[in-house]
Amino acid sequence: MLILMENQATEAQIQAVCQRIEALGFNPHVMPGATSTAVGVTGNTGPIGEDPFTAMPGVARLITVTRGFKLVSREFRSDLVGRDTRVQVGPDPDAAFGNGTFGLIAGPCSVESQEQILAAAHAVKRTGARFLRGGAFKPRTSPYAFQGLKEDGLKLLAEARDATGLRIVTEVKDTETLPMLADYADVLQVGARNMQNFSLLEAVGATGKPVLLKRGMSATITELLHAAEYIASSRRDQPGQDDIILCERGIRTFETITRNTFDINAIPVLKRMTHLPVIADPSHGIGIASDVPAIALAALAAGADGAIIEVHPDPARALSDGAQSLSPEAFDALVAKLRQLAPIVDKNIP
Amino acid sequence: MLILMENQATEAQIQAVCQRIEALGFNPHVMPGATSTAVGVTGNTGPIGEDPFTAMPGVARLITVTRGFKLVSREFRSDLVGRDTRVQVGPDPDAAFGNGTFGLIAGPCSVESQEQILAAAHAVKRTGARFLRGGAFKPRTSPYAFQGLKEDGLKLLAEARDATGLRIVTEVKDTETLPMLADYADVLQVGARNMQNFSLLEAVGATGKPVLLKRGMSATITELLHAAEYIASSRRDQPGQDDIILCERGIRTFETITRNTFDINAIPVLKRMTHLPVIADPSHGIGIASDVPAIALAALAAGADGAIIEVHPDPARALSDGAQSLSPEAFDALVAKLRQLAPIVDKNIP
Amino acid sequence: MLILMENQATEAQIQAVCQRIEALGFNPHVMPGATSTAVGVTGNTGPIGEDPFTAMPGVARLITVTRGFKLVSREFRSDLVGRDTRVQVGPDPDAAFGNGTFGLIAGPCSVESQEQILAAAHAVKRTGARFLRGGAFKPRTSPYAFQGLKEDGLKLLAEARDATGLRIVTEVKDTETLPMLADYADVLQVGARNMQNFSLLEAVGATGKPVLLKRGMSATITELLHAAEYIASSRRDQPGQDDIILCERGIRTFETITRNTFDINAIPVLKRMTHLPVIADPSHGIGIASDVPAIALAALAAGADGAIIEVHPDPARALSDGAQSLSPEAFDALVAKLRQLAPIVDKNIP
Amino acid sequence: MLILMENQATEAQIQAVCQRIEALGFNPHVMPGATSTAVGVTGNTGPIGEDPFTAMPGVARLITVTRGFKLVSREFRSDLVGRDTRVQVGPDPDAAFGNGTFGLIAGPCSVESQEQILAAAHAVKRTGARFLRGGAFKPRTSPYAFQGLKEDGLKLLAEARDATGLRIVTEVKDTETLPMLADYADVLQVGARNMQNFSLLEAVGATGKPVLLKRGMSATITELLHAAEYIASSRRDQPGQDDIILCERGIRTFETITRNTFDINAIPVLKRMTHLPVIADPSHGIGIASDVPAIALAALAAGADGAIIEVHPDPARALSDGAQSLSPEAFDALVAKLRQLAPIVDKNIP
């Protein structure tokens, strides 16, 4: 940590800061400048809380150098040099994300009926994708909007899995329904609105199941990694510690012509900072079906380890998110393009 | 709702849209324009979901006119013409927010010790404020940061209430700890990160207790009202339906010199849209102790019905948020200024 | 400046950084940490460019401590301790901004006709305000929108000045029309879109006239001060060096229910960082006429040194910005409230 | 246009709105709803100004359907069905952007010396790129930063063109230096800070030269198209009307770990809205050299018609933007990847 003192800070204030640093067991380094003084802190092995210093007289600003996450950082898995964590779901070695494998998740926003989810599942299966998405519990902005089929939806997802062999990815709503959901799901999806629901992160962590963690709509990249650290630390040194898939799904900006602004930068930046796989959600990232393929291809080109894409057998009749859902035909065409592109960026689509 | 068709939309596509409108029991109004056609929808009494239309061929864009909240809207309480809902907490008629009463909540970010919380409570009491804040369960970005004293913190808050008569405002962390927290708290605070944790909103609603609902850091004003609607609708026609206090606490923008950007605009806009009281959190809104009074005064001048302010007996030793906490002396001076300002904007500070 | 090295930086890379620091005539301070090393730079009297270091091997991040502005900083006018620069326009000592004086500028968005501008001027004059605003050259997003009356508009403004004695504030469009505009205007307004038009800033600076500098819609507070420094440095040690009035007018955020987000935080923060007066534009800051008074009062409460407010004799017939313009009656009522509030925050409205 | 009336709007207010619509020569369509009334406007052939309606009593909100740009819209060039405008610079048919051709611009941020710019030019030439970038006039946030070599820089660029045959792309600073700059440059670059400098847009338009127009850092996609319309309309029906290349270069958001947020969504959205070529600036878009290739590949995958990339013979010694500049070797490797990717998305890199 670096502590910048105010221009007018007195010698006594600087000394007080140094004493507090020493009291915490660290070493102060006073660096007098032409207009102000900075005090460096060394000797720490983890992050130093800002709280002991922020309100001390004469302190202008703190600069944190050490980060608040560790298990998910690339440095922590230095044994993986040049390689990433690979999250495999179930016994099929091709149902996986990361370390060269580009995993594809597709399906409707919400499970609506047996006919709909089976049609979607067969369409997804046909392309070679290994994962079916579908919401049974839907968090909605208004209390009066369709909230999902709940356990009936989960049962239909299980039926689709039995029929196709696809692995099921579905969103967790809360800790109350988590045990039921975990009985049906293969991958537990934590949605954008819950990225900083820390109790839910810990509960999801405790299940040991693979997790798909979406970035919050105004979360920084660093905050996403801290959220992942909550999951990893709640299953530390246990199986599944690294079974966390990060997902960029668009952030909220001033631009309103698109539903969100897909932060393509997040992909290479995350790949440098963490060993975990990073996938893209182009459907929410742009929110316009005809533009989803462009963003999906871009994400792969930028180094993503997978994608989650909304596909509906009849988008015009979807109960939710129809405007951003691909038809099965459009999805077929997209997967064909992704397969052409993958080898150029050293990825494999099973 | 207004449905804008694409420039190249065909007559058949326009007819299909009209038929779907009629199938839902509403009336279509076709408006041909020079370059494109719009179709208006009337006959609805509540909001119409966008989903049946977004993905229909030829549809360019939907414009929603009717809103997804009702119980919290100003129109719903037209019996209150010219007056607002007043949320009173407990038997003291001066422990209240709204309809002319400016309520003051103050205290430390976290409960740290008996000595600290009692010192804070007495300092708050001395100014005439009726509410003590203090966190016992702290949601923190990193899993390794101080997470609060938990039930011990709640007991210390109850002790401070016994000693001073102040009402207790404290943050809810999750549905698991809610029942315990509701045993101690007078007002349940829903933090910014939980504003769209819909299960928690419903659980908080079911307690019937007064709720302080903070705006999410990237939530729109409309989304805040939808979140309040979740609480109100879960206690509809029961006591406490309107006991919801909204709180502007700063939004996330590109500006980094301040912790957040306090959205002063939200105050008059919310006051026009809802009958509920609207208060300000200038401590998080700017994050710099020396500037908190300026923002608190601004919020009152803009029409706020109260404020929640971080006050610590010794900010330089605070375990969290010291940089934005006022000393008791600074808080005294601020309350004196607020009392001078209040009558000019037709508010009363008990 | 502080240079953070990457975790894996080698000893040779650290040495290379130190050598470059010394080659520039400064002093390196190596601070080894548990996971990475930082190198502090001291001995500089002005800002150090980042460019010599950013791309050196092993460098992770630079942290700039010294700022790129000087003449406009509060420290530069330490002779003014506890007092601010006061910008007086013309011979009337009450036509001023800053150091306790709250200056009021009002008038229509655009000059539309002789009748309109004279009616507006008389309405403004009646309240005691000393400044008339009115646009003659209007920068508009679309090339097909009304662009202003140009020199005819300037002549009408001069006529209104002759009739009322009000000082004229009008927006500069470009360097070509600046000399003509400077012949008519008392205060040159630099609009938000031109805040980083550096050639225009220098040209405006060279006129020696008082300048009203608006914050760009996505400019940081620091960038606003750098823009002011361009003006001040282009008239350094000449009359008028400090005749610069800064204006917060709302920033662009994700919130769309208001035209902009008025950044109330900018007022106290700027007041700490600079000796220049800081005024508010609540009309653009919120964009909704009925809410403008709330924001104007808030700005004064937060410490603003003035306000610029759109007033139109008949807002419903305005050629531009009618939705945010006050009627003369509404403006009267606002000024009465501002006069009540001013003494509480130690301001004087002449 | 659609005019939404307030819930409490009276019949007389609705009639007044209809009368004003008719007075302007358009047709009103009253649509009564359950809670409020909307009035549609038809009969217009261009955009209707909002100003006549915004401040009328009873009007709640306006919704603009017709856009303020025309010449640059895809509909305007419907003769190009399925094809885009192709901007060719000079006699070489391969020095072009759009309609299937992916054009590459590369070179240093600033021209620093003869040796530097010639080394850069030869490195760029070697890859097959046809365009050399290099700034001679540099707009800088602080008045004390390096401002470029000015005319000496232009002369060095011309020398590099003579030596390599590359076409020169360089940034326009202001209307004063535009004629000189236009003497040397093949493509006039309008930088992000000048995107809404309308006088400069018109002056650049009047030269008839190809223009590279960068998106402002907080400009919406629609505002970028309006800015392009300024250029096109100032050379309407003259040669060069369509010689405008749009450039996405990253927008300003809350994320601070990257210099800007590259808005990949803008590429497919712009390609649907305009017939003009759209290129990417990944160097400014992410600001971290090691991540520039990922973003460049993503932009091509999303449908971009070219890229402008900072390349410096010795990034560690660059006078500006070293941290985001590629070495010649890194640029070689990137171009090789781009060439592999191009045919998959139906592009040709000459």
C-alpha cells in the first residue's frame, strides 16, 4: 500500500502514520516529494485494510497494491504455467470449458413448456453443444412479470437432459431454493444481480458444484474476481475449488441503443488475471438477436473459453427475451462460423 | 405501449402485430408515417409485457408507456393530494420520515465495541436525531475483510437503544439471519447490493417492519421504484404496506475522485413519482468526510425527507469507512445548519 | 510518481527503471514488497510525464501523484487563505461571482427575437440578477436543427444590455466567430462540447475576457481543472488570469429519466481544489423545468458561487430547451428562495 | 413523433397539442389509454423538432421516431443493397476501407523524429498495410504536455510517404491549421474530443478529403452518425460525400482497469444503420499493448472494415502512448492472425 499525504501534512502526522504501520507489524518507507510526501508500506503478505489509515489527519489518498483475492489469481496456479484451469462437468471430457476448450451453452431464457424445452434441447444437441440453459426461477425487475415455472421447470430440464444427454445450466434464485435446484442442475448459474449476494455465493460454494458466475451489470473486473474468491474460499482445499466459470455479459453504460455494452476488454484482461475459464454471454451483452453472432465471434476471437447463447424454437412466441433469442437455424449458422474461427485462436470446439 | 415497425416492414407484418394485440384483448391503432409505421396499443389497465412483440418480424422497437409499479406510485395515493406518506417508527411521533418531517439517522458504519456504540449513540442523541445506525452484518467486496460482529453487534445496538431511546436501523444480510435481525432492529435496511435481491425483498416485506431501501449503485430511479413495489406488494392491504423509506446513496459513474456520484436529481424526481419518503446518504454519496455536510445540506434543499450519516466517536480509528465518517463535533455543526435550512424548504426537524 | 513493477519483474528490469529515473534528473526509491516491488520517484517540481515509463519491460502500472495543473489550484493562491478568487465583470461591484458572492445568470437558451430577448431581460432584471444569458450561435447535434440567429442575435443581446444594464453571457462557437462575439459579450461561455477544444481555450484565453467554462459531459473534475489551466496559462501574469468561472452542468450516466446527472459532489470537491468560483447550471443538470428550482437550491446549499438558469418569457413557445426553461414567475419564486437560503451558507446575493 | 400526455392531462391540453401539430402541417392521432393519452404525429418527411411541444402544459414525454441524419443512413444508399460504401484513398485500389476490404492503418501516436517515423513506416509497409498514422498536432489534457512537432511533423510524414508509398492519416487540431495539414495528409482524422466540434466538422467537410471520424468518448452511436451527417451534408452532391470512415475507439465507463471500454457492440449496430465503413481503434480501446491484438481480432470478427493500431519502433522510448503501442514484431504477428481470420467473416486484407 502507498499512503499519499496532503501537501500541508505536518511532520507529526507523517510520524503518526509510520507508527500505525509499525503497530500493524509492517514497515513504513517515507518518500518526501517536492510538493507532498508519500509513505510506502511493505512487509505484508496479504492485502492491508485501508480502514486504519483513511481517516488519519494529513492522509490524502491510499493506493492499494496488493489485491483482495488470491485463490483465483493466475499467480496462485503458477504450476499451470501457460495453461488455464479446465472445468469439466460430468464424465464426458468434452463437456468442459477452458485450457483450449471452447464450451457452448444454449437454450431459451425461460423454460416454458415440455414441448418448448425439448425442441430447444434437440436443436442445441444437433450443433454439438454440450450444455442446455433454461431458467426455472426468473429474477424480474417488476413483481408482476412472469417469474418462471419453478420446480416444474427444473423437472422439464431434467427430462431434456435424459432425452439428449446435455448438461443443465440454470440460475440460482436464493438460498431457500438452492438445495432443490442443486438436485437438478449440473452447473449453478449465479446471475448478474446476485454477483455480490455474498451469502448466496458462500451457499453455492458449499455445494461443491460447478458454478457459472456472471459479472454484475456495474461490477468492475476486480469485483468479479473478488466474488469468485468468495466461492473458491468457501470450498478451499476441497474438490471443486477451481470449478468456477466467469462470464462477461455486458455492463451498464450511457449507450441506450443496445441493452448492455458487452465489455470485450474484460476477456483478455481476465485471462491475464485469473486461471479460471472466461465465457461470454452475447445475448444479454447486446440484446439484439441479429447482432448476437457478431459478438459471439468477437468473444471467441478475443480469447473466450465459451459462450452462453439464448436459442428458442420460436423466438417470436418466447415468454421472455425473445428479442435477443436466436432461432435454431441462426444458431446452427453461428456454430458453423465459430468452428471455422476456433483453430485460428488455438481453441477447440468439441 | 407503442410498437415501432421497421422502415421495410410489410403490410402482412403490421397485420400480424395487430392480430396479436387483439388476441391479448387490447386495441391496435395503426399510425402510418412517412418513413415507417407505428402501432399503438390501448385498452390495457396494467403494463403489457414486451415479450409477445419484441421478436415479431418487422418490429423495430417497443416503447412502454405504462409502468410496472403501482402501489408505490404517487397516483395510487391520490387521497394524499399535496401530501406524502409519513413513516413513523415506534410510538414517538417525532421518530418519523416524510410529509414535512426530516428524519435523521446517524451512527458508525460498523458496530465495533460496547464503548464505541454507546459513545456514538450518546453523540447522536445529543443532536436530537431519533435513529441510530450501525452494521452488525457487513457485506464486503473481499471475503477476507471484516464482516461485522454479527449477533453480538445486534445485542450492542439493543443496549444502545435501551440507554438512549434511539430507534435502531441496521442492514439485513440475507434471509437466514433476517429473523434474528428483525428481533433487534426497528428499521430493516436493504443495502445497495441487495436492491434487486428479490427473495430478500419479499422476506423483508413479510416481516411488516419499516424498511429503508437503498438504491443500487447502478439502478435506475425506475428500478428503485420497482424494488419498492416488491416490498409493498408482499404486504399489500396489511399494516406497514407504505412503511418504506427510499434512499439515494450515490451511483457509479466514470468520476473516480469521489467514491460515488450522489444523484441529487433523484430526489425531486422520486418525490414526483412516489408518495413514499425519500432520504439521502451523503456519506456513501461522496465518501469524503469533509464534504459530507455540503451534500447533506444540498439533499435537504432539494426536498429530501431525511438523511443517514456516518458518525464515529473516533473516525481515525474506525474499522470501516473512517474516511467518510464525521466526528461528533462535525455532526453537531451539521445538524445545526440543517435546522437553520429546514424551514426554508418547509421541513421540520424534530 | 510511483511505478509498480509486475510480480515477475526481474532485478535487471527494476534497475533499468531506476536508471531512467536518474537520467531524467530525479531520485528513485526502491520499495520491495512481499509480492511485487514499487519504485517511488522524488525530486521533481512539476508533473513527470508517464510516457518514459509505461512501456518499459516489467512495469505494471504508474500512479501519478503530482497534478498537471498549477495556476488554478488552491495551493497556488495560498495568499488567499480562507478566501476565494472573486470574478467581477465590468464596473458594477455586484456583477460578480465568488468569495461570498452568489452571481445569477438567467435568460433563454437561444435569442429568438427582439421581443423575446427584451421580455426575458426585463424579467431577469426585475429579480436583481446581474447577468443575461442567450445563445446566438448554437451547437446542435443534428446539422438540420436551428443553429441560432448568429450576429443578429448578438446585436439583440447588446440591445437588451443597453435597455437593462445586465451583463451579457453568450456561448463561443469557434475561433472564426470569436472576435465578433467578443465585441458583444461581457463573459465568454465555453460550452460542454468545447471543454477540450484546446485551440479554442487558448484563443478565448488570449482575449483576456472573463470566461464561463462548462464541464464536458463526460469530463472528470480533474480534466475540468486542466481545461481551466489552458485558459489561465494563456494569459499568465496578465490581467484576467483568474477571471475564469467553472460550471457544473451535469454529466452523462446510465440514468435516462433525467437529461443529465447533476454532479452535486463536484461543487465541494472543486471548492477544495481550486480558488476559482464554481457555479451550477441546474437547467441542463436535470432538464425538467419543474425540478430546476430543487437543484438550484441544492447547488447553493452545497457551496456554489452562482447559477445559470434558463428562463423564457413563454417556455411553451421556445425554439429550444423549452422543457427545461422556467417562466418569469417561476424564476421570481426561485430567486426569493435562494435569497432566503444564502445567508445560512455564508453567501450574499446582491 | 409520439407525444405522451400526463395522467392528469385535460381534454383542453390534448386539444392544444393537436392544434399545434396541425399548425405545423402534420396530422395528430389521439390514442386514449387506460391511464393516460398519447398523441401520434404523422405526415412529416424529416425529423420534427421537439421544441414546439416539450414545454406545453400536460405533455409528459416525447418519443422521436424519425432520426436527425439521412445522407449517412443505410436507407439513403438503398441502391447499394447488400453492399457498403467503399472509401478508396488515392489511386491504389487496395488503399481502401469497406465493402469487403479491411484497411489497416498503423504507426506511432506522435511523430517524434525522422529516424522514428521512417523506421515505423518501413515496419508498417512490410506487413502490407497501406496507411501510416502519426500525430503532428497532439491535443493533450494538460497544457504542459508534449504537443507534437507541428509542421515539422507533417514534413516528416510526407517524407515517410515518399519513401514507402503509404498513405498518411493524421489528426486535425483546429480550423487554423487545417489548410496546412490538408496539404500533407491523405486522410484527415477528427479525434474523439472534436467529434462534436461542429465548425471543424464543416471545415473538414469542405476540403473534400477522406475523413476518419472517431467516436467521442461519451458519444452515443446516434450522435456519431449525426456528426458524420455534418461532414456529408457540407459536401452534399459533391465528390467525396461518402468518403467518411467511422471509428469506434472505446467509451468512458466506470471500469478503470482499462483506459477505455471498447464498445464492440457499436460495430454490428453501426453496420446496420449506415452504409459507411466502420473501423476499430483497439489501441485506445483498451490501452494495454499486450491486449491490443485480442481486441483487433475481435473487431474484425464482429465485422469491422479496418483498424488503426499504434505501432512504435521502440515502445519503451515513445514520447506518448508507449503503454499501448505494439512493437513491429508484435504488429507482424497480429497482421498474420488477421489475415487468417478475414476470409471467415468475408473480408479481404489486401
